[in-house]
Amino acid sequence: MSPARKRRVRLVVALSVAVILASALIYTSFSAASPTVTPSQLVHEAVAGRSYQLTGKVESGSVRHVGETLYFSVQDRAGETSVPLSYTGTVPDPFREGREVIVTVEKQGSRYVGERNSLITKCPSKYTVAPSKTKTY
Amino acid sequence: MNGLAVLLTLVLLAAVMAVVSRPLLSARKPDESDTPEQAELEAAREAKYREIRDTELDYRTGKLSGEDYQSVNSALRTEAVEILDRLDSLGHEATDEQQEATGEQQEATGERSDV
Amino acid sequence: MAELGGASLILALTVCVYGIGASLYGVRTGRAEWSESGRRSVYALAGVLTVAFAVLELAFLRNDFSFNTVAETSSATTPTFYKAAAVWSSQQGSLLLWAWLLSMWSSLVLFLTRKRMRDVSAYATAILLGFGGFFISLMVFYATPFATTNPAPPEGVGLDPLLRHPSMMIHPPMLYSGYTLCIVPLAFGMGALLARKVDAEWIKAIRRFSLAAWLFLGIGIMLGARWSYAELGWGGYWGWDAVENASLMPWLTGTAFIHSLMIQEKRGMLKVWNVSLVLATGTLAIMGTFLVRSGILNSIHAFGGATLGVPFVVLIGVLILSSIYLVSSRRDMLRSEHRLDSLLSRESIFLGNNIVLVGLCFVIFWGTYFPLISEALTGHEASVGPPWFDRYTVPLALILVLLSGVGPVIAWRRATLANARRNFVIPLSLGLMTLVVLLVTGVADSKPFALAMFCCAAFVLGSVGQEYWRGVRVRRTIAGEPAPLALVALVKRNRRRFGGYIVHIGIAVVFVGVAASSSFQHASELSLSPGQSTKVGAYTMRYVRPTAAITPKYDPAHTGSTLSLGAVLDVSKHGKYVATLTPAEDFYDSGEPAQGSVGHLIGGQPVSQVSMDAGVTRDVWSAIAPNINTPRLKRIVEIGNKTIPIVRPDEGMIALAVMAREYMKAPPPAEFHLIVSPLVMWIWIGGAIVFGGGLIAMWPAPSAVRRRVSVRARSRAAQGLARA
């Protein structure tokens, strides 16, 4: 085989391997992913045994500590539906009522159980653009 | 707007205009120390010298056999001389060489290699 | 003074517009004085933005609460260091920091290249000013740091206590320096394509900027990981969070670029690849900057509600489209001059390294943006978690470390197979020995990836150690110096190579630390009462007694908390005392009167004070979540709220003192998070090694050496040819 041909073969082989690996990656990402849902979506779609990424605000007045378990409800940003759940594991410092959280939950029977250590609380909004109040130059 | 702020802003504006307009107002053309071609060749020369030193180090640390070293080395040196020739034709290197030659005489020798 | 700030922003924007026009006019008409004026506008921009930045800094330091951003993020009681750093804790302030850093780096770079690459510089100037103008426009039109309120509020809200840690305050400037430095090679890459001059001169210039960007970005990433581990209560240093990933991606492509650039330098190959990498790095840096402030991805940093999203998306779109256009329209001049001489060559290993690094970047990109991708493709938003990332990045990381051990042993251009085989003996033996020892001692049982990483790291150490050894030996043969001097001289004269080797050792060390601390960690979360103990790994940890303090007198971190509840933990191993840990939870004033006169004193966001014993072989890490809501403690708060007027916080503190005593007298069980993590310290040590090596590689060779080289090489070049 001429050197040019050899190079082309190598290139084709390398590209094919890359494409195959990338496809494997892409394929598994869809099956390994958990859907991100808001409380209203969760209530409608939840299937027992599947995990979901629940995002929303911690409902005021819903936070209770019982032993090692934390009970709280997550509600839509707009405030309609709220989902009560139980959670064990690390609770991030910023966690409190009114904060936005992301937690992986699974429907068990009629209750929602948070996956251990999956609770993330978003840093309090530092980076929102507040409507400029009195703009004086 | 309070007075001090206005004054400082004007000062800032004046400074900016001074800095930015200098080349436009001065009759002098901006300093042209190198033609682009010369700069390019000098950069290529430096890179080629580095390659030669690297290959020598590779040989001395046992990564190349004597044969392989000779062939890579002469290939590199040919490429280097090409670059030097092109620089020569730009007429500048002669002066450089003289300066460097005097510099070398002042050095203590004992270094037979660039490693 | 806010007027001065606002005016300087508008002036800065004008300078940008002028500079772009002047540079482009100068380069298109060949009138150098206009290009020069364009370059000077970058200097002018740096000056004006320095004034703006100084105005803002002074406002913070002087507690000028008429500035909205000062009132929102600082307070009179915030310690001075954090006041100074609070400037960049807000959206507006961080935009100003970004623009200012960009203008400073751009000025430096353009000053250093003022005599060279005229055309390329002119285009690069226009592009850099374009970026500057973009960020300044964001401030002028969307989020100005100089908005004021009249009359000024008497006191500010204060800095979020989570940010009151030195690493956290240095992390943004470091990271932004890294991001803005990535824009410089991007500008010179685009400039080179526009000027049709991708050549040796360009390589020489861009290599140094790229190394600097890589260094700063890397330090920023490390600092972020360290902060997360030492300050946040989850005990980890990397969570594959979207924002962490966003800073890692340009670093990966930057690393690939530094390596593949050498191939272009030597063989004139991979020009398209290199230019694409440089453009990708800059674009990824912009995407990283955008992610933090846009709210498009769910992450710790991403805040709800689109804020500056649209302008950034437009910028990123423009960057991607123009990059594709530039590269494809210039592909003639980007043709390779040579081909790979041999598969057994260092160039070929570098190619492999590039493929792995880009592959890593692709995996992380896919995982990070997956919510958006899945939404676009399937209509449902979904996300992947850390296990998915680990599954693909771990094998790639292994290959990367392995390659970094193979590279040093192979020669440039064309290695001799017999020699290469011989040179692998020592590194391979070291790797195999490590494998045997670890298997026999059962240390790495059931963790194949960790085991593989340890062996690869040993391989790298053997390979690099061998290189150093041989290099010193060669030098001694030639110059007759004693070994230590020979070593120094060797490194000084071959900084790139030996600096690079140090970086590889550092990377191997980092991965050893990561592998050990992830695979062999023992963690425990449980409730303990005073006197109880628990076993974590080989360590016994006993809750000795509770601690409680109000407005601590001696507070080295100047956290300004009102009440602090914690514990004293006794750590021992096999009966022998190891350390005493004092984790605590600090409570802060929330400033909300609705919570009551005593309630608001502890109603602010609490911050966990992690306590750990860091050691060479392991870290013992602890955090506590004390129960502040026992019936008795709640009762004290209720009584206080009823009886103490809200305008007397000093009396409120008395209630806190009563709570503290109550907590000490009858401590309720507290939640503890305890971790024993092996070899964590080596991650930080490895990071320091990487950056030390990077500095060495980056350091310019003394020109004296270059002069000696040029004369002798010239005559020998001629001699060599006479012989050949």
C-alpha cells in the first residue's frame, strides 16, 4: 500500500472509531438521564420506580426535621402545585424556605422520596439583573 | 452631575484623546524595526535551532540510534541553512554575525554542545 | 462619584468603537498611524476602566451606600478585605472586573507585540476591543455598577457569609483572568486568519499567551475545588456541576492546543486543527462566563430567570459562525506542509493526547449541556448525573496519564524502535512493581480504576525520572558540573521540555489523589449525643462536648456571625489520639424584622464551619448541623421576640447568650457528617507542581543563551552539511 493510501486508511479507521464511541456515549446519555420536572409535571407524569430531577422552590412552612429525615415540600415557581417529600443526607447550607432547590426524587407508592445526598440549593440570587431603580448619573 | 465629577470626566476625556491621537498628529512614521518577512524568518530560525538542540538531546539521552540521529540531524541542518540563506538575502544577518562573533570570543569555552 | 463612574463607562464604550474603526481602517488602507492609534485606544481603554474600577472600589471601601451595588453586597461591619472583594460578588461588579481584566491583558499583549505582526495585531486589536465593547455595553444598557439611590440607605445588606473565605474571594479574579486571557489567543487566531498569516511568528507569540491563560484558568479551577472542599458542607471538591465543567472545558482545549502547537512549529502540520482549537478555547471561555449568569442550566450557580442570556447567545452564535467561515475560507493557506514521518514519534503521541483531551471536552460538553440538548431533541428536559460523567472521564483520564508517560521516552520526528523498547524497561517495571505490591497488600482491592491509575502514575514517574537522570548525566559528561548544578543548568537550557515533564508529574500526582480520595473514602452521616462515638474507616470519633459562643471574640475568619453552635470531637486510631476537631454552625443576622427581635438575629443563612485534620496520608473531615430548633431553644426565641423591642439588638444578644447556655447545659443530639479521605492533600500538592512546571515552561530563555546558540549552530550547520 502506498504511504498516501496507508494514511487514508488510518484516518478512516480513526474517524470510524471516534464516531462509534461518540454514538455509544450519546446513546447511553439518553438512557442514563433523569428527566427534569417541575412539581406540576411530576404530579402528572411520575411513574413509580423512576427517578426525576425535581426543581422548584421550598414551600414556606413546610420544613420539618424528624430525627435524621428532613421533610419539606417543593412548589412551582409560580406557586400552584407543591410536592411533599422526605429526604435524608447532606443538606446544603443555603437551604431554607423560599430558596430554589434541585433534588432527585423517586416515587415510592404514594410518597416521594429524595435520593440520598442529591439535594442542591441554588446560591441566593446575586446575579439577577434588578430593574435599575433610580438611575441617577 | 456634580462639579468635581464633570471636571474629572473632562480630564479623562482629554487624556484619552491625547493618547489616541498622537500617532495621527506626529509627522514621524511609527517605528519599523523589522520587515514582516525578516521577523518571520527569524522566528523560523529560532524554532529550527531549538529543533536541532532537541534532537541532539534526544540522541544523547538514548532515544535515537546513531544512524537515525545522523539522518534527522542533517535534514534539520539543511532546513536551517535554507532559512539562513533566505535571511542572508535580506542583507541583515551580516551585522548580526559580527556582533555575535565578538561575543563568542569573550566567552569561556569548554562547552562543546548546546545541551 | 457615581457620575464619574458612569461617564467613564460611556467614554470607554466610545473608545472601543473608535479603536475598532481606527485599527480596521489602518490595516485595510496600510496607513500604519491609524493602526497605531487603534492600539493606543486599548491602552486608553485600560486607563479609563481602571478609573471606573477605582471609583467602585473606593465606594465599597468608604461604605458609600448610595451606590446600589454597595448597599446590596456590603455593609459597614463587613471586614475590609471582604469589602474590597465584594466588588465582584455582584453581576454588575463582575462585568466590570471582566472588562477591566480584558483591557489590562490586551494592553500588555499589544505592548509586547507592538513591533511585530502589524497586520495580525491590528485585526486582533479590533476583536479585543469588540469584546470589551460588548461587556461595557452590557453594563451601560443592562446592569450598571454605578446606579445610585437617593437618599442613601444607612446600612448595607452585607456580604453573603458563604463568600467570606479567602479562596472564594480570589477565585473570581483568578478565573476571570483565565477566561479573559483565553480571549487573547482567540483574537490573535482570528486576526491571523483575517490577515492570512498563520506562521512561525504567530506561533511564537500565541504560545506564551495561551500558556498564561492555561495557568491562570487552572489556578482558578483548583481554588474553586479547594473552596468547595474546605468550606462547603458536602465534603467534596468536584461535583460535575455545570459551572465547574464550564471552566474545565476551555482548560482542556487549551492544554491540547499547547501540545499540538509544537507539532505545527516543527512540521508545519495541523494548522486547521490548531486554529480551530484556539477559536474553540475562546468560545468555550465566553460560554463559561455566560453559564454563570444566565440561568439556562440548573446548577448551584445558575439563577432562575433569564438575565443577560440573549446578548450572550448572540455573541456565542457570532463567534461560532465567524470561526467556521474564517477557517473554511482560508483553508488553502492552512494546508499542511508535511506529513507525520512516523507513527513512532513524539508528534504522534501528542496527536493522541489531543484526541483524548478533545474527547474529554466533548464528553463534558455533552453532559453539561444535555438538559438543553434533550429538550431540543425530545421535548423533555433531562439531565445526567456524576455517575455518568465518571463513567466516561475516568478511562479517558487513565489514557491521558499513560500517554504523558510515553511521550517523554519517544524522540521527535522519528524514534528508533530498539531504543524506544529499551527506554520503556524502567518505567514499565515501576508500573508493574506498583501493580504487584498493591495487589499483594490488598490495598486496592475491588477498585480496578484506582489501581490502574496508581500504576499509570508510577509509570509516569519512572519515565520522567529516567529523563531527568539521563539529562543530568549528559550534561555532566559535557560540562563536568556537579549533579545539582547540572540539573539546574539542564532545566534552564531546556525549559519547555523539563518544565513540561514537571507538569506531567504534577498531573499524575493530582490523579493519584483524586483516585484515592474517591475510591477509598469512608463517610458517615449520623446523629450523635455528647459522649457517643462512632467509627469511620479506621478512626474512632467521639463527640466529647458541645460548644456555643456568641459574637465570638476571637474570630480569625472575621465571619461576623451572631451565634455559633458546635462540638468538640476527639479523633483516635487504634486507641491512640490523633486530633481534636471543632466543627460548628455559624448563624447570622437576616435583617428581617418579620422574624422577630431575636429571631432575625439567627434567622440569616447559616454557614457550616468545617473542621478537618489534613494529613499527608489522609484527611479527617467533619461538619455539624446542630439542632437549634429544640422546644426549649424555640421558647427562648419566642419569649425574646415578645419582650425585647426590635430596636434593641444588644438586648437581643442577651437572649442569644441564654440560648447558648441552654445549648451547653442540655445539648440535643446533633447531625454529623464525617469523612476520612485518603491522599486528598496530594491533589493540592499536585496542583502546585503542575503550576510550578508551567511557570518554568513559560519562562523566557535568557537571550544570552539564544545568542550563543545561533552562532555555533550556524557554523555547525554549515559544517554538518559539508560533511553530509
